[in-house]
Amino acid sequence: MNDHTISNSVMSASALEVLAIVQASEVFRPLVENHSDLRALLIRAAEVAARATADRERFIEAVIRATSATDKACEATRSGNDVDLAKWTPIAHRASEELGQILKQLCPDARPLGGDVSATPAN
């Protein structure tokens, strides 16, 4: 059993939902697995957002948009589809920026993430 399994037993439904969304993402999954500070921030933000239905819905939607758009941009890159890449790269960028803004609002005292993890997809 790893530390993620142990800590999952005390998380809210919102935090578990966010982690399930992230786990389903080809791009976000390894980021969260390799950067415990990102995982902790997402859990903390989900816990804060769960206090108000509107915040919870807005945060969950932002996570869904960021993971989905980033995965689609990654797939377009991998497949060499320039049309899809041109379509999904700006969408992924906007979705990641939106997620970053919501994270700042929900966790204003959070420090920048360690290493080279950021809310902006790599070019």
C-alpha cells in the first residue's frame, strides 16, 4: 500500500473526484504521481471548494477542462495532426491558466510548485 492509498481514506468526495479525473488524464496523471506538492494542492483546493456548491462545480469543471484539453493537445502532437494541434494548444493553455487562477483563489497562500511543474503546458 502506498501513501496515496492511505491518505485517500480521509479525503472528501470532492477530493476523490478530482483525483479520479486527474488519474484518467494521460498528461496530468504522471505530473501528480511525480509531484506530491501538486497532488496536495489539488486535494486542498478540492476540500476548500467543497464548502460551497458553486466553488466545487467551478473547480471540478476547471480540472475537467484542463485535463481534457491538455490530453487532446498531447494526442494531436503525438499524431502529427497540425489542424488539431492548432485547435487544442490554445484551448489547453486557456484551460490550464483558468485552473491556475482558480487554484490561486481557493488556496491563496499556496507556494509555487516545486521543480518544473506549472499551470502552463510546455511548448
